[in-house]
Amino acid sequence: DQLTALSTWSAATTTPVIALALPDHTQARPAECTQHISEKDCSDQANAYRRIVEALGRSGLRWVDGQRIYQASGRPHFMGADRDTGHPTAEGHRVLASGLAPLIRTQLNTTGQQ
């Protein structure tokens, strides 16, 4: 699959790759999902995110769970409401960047890149 191919390319070229799994906005805090959408839609979104996480886990890539970054921020619903539930807002980007920065910094220090 494409994720495994990316992992293979990363290893062959020694180019570090860190993948980011992004949940739909209602999955940032799954326990609160039904306050926003139907139980069926919540279940469908949770299943879709689970498949993404499982695929990343099998891929061999180093990856980060965006759901955990959102949960750690204490403010879960950063995505673009009903118009665009798959893309972070400006605040969501800042939260993700803050969560990713230490991991990227560590990766760069490990590989000797600046």
C-alpha cells in the first residue's frame, strides 16, 4: 500500500517521515461526539479513524495521533464545523504545531539535521 511504500522509500533514502493522523472534528473527543452529530455518524467516524490508525501502525512509518494532541489541549473542536470537518482551523493548526514541534525537533536532532 502507499503508506508502506512511503516507509520503504524513507528507509532507502534516509529521509525521515513522520505521518500525522487527523481525526474528524467530532472525534477529537469521541465521548462528546453525540452532542454534535448522530450516534451512527459518530460510530462511522470512529471506525474510519480506527482504520487510519491501524494502517499507520502497520506501515512501519513513525506517526503521531492528532487525536491525542487535540485531547491534550483541553479544547477538542478545532475543525471547521459542518462546512469542512476534515481541516483544522487556524487555532487547530497552532495546537497541532505545538504538539508536533517537540517530536520534529527530536527527529531532527536524532538525524543530525537542523
